[in-house]
Amino acid sequence: GEGLLLDLSAEGCRMECTDPPPVNTYLSLRIVMSPTDAPILVDLAAVRWSLEKTCGIHFLSVRPPQAERLHK
């Protein structure tokens, strides 16, 4: 699926989407920051909360080069 990421940090984010995944769903993410940059890859993340069209995502496994990009 696709969604709009808000409140992005190195540890997680809030995501708005039409059909949020259920709490405790595990997923991987491709975060597109701009059309010209390669996406940031999150190997493993978990949905921690969900409310209407928004959910909170906690990043569980991010490779060091990708984590460095998130910190920037």
C-alpha cells in the first residue's frame, strides 16, 4: 500500500492512508523523500496504533546506511 508519512524520525513515523494496517502488523517500507533520491529502506517495522485513517509505525530493523539517511 501507499501512505503519507508524517512526524518522521529515526525510530518511526505516523502514516496517513486510506486503509491503515491493523495493530501489530509487521511490514517493510520504502520511503520516497524526493523523486531524484533513492528510497530509504526500512527492513522491518511494526504498526503500534491505529486511529481512523492514521497509524503509528515503529522501525525495528534499519540497516546502518539507511539509518544514517533517516537521521539526516
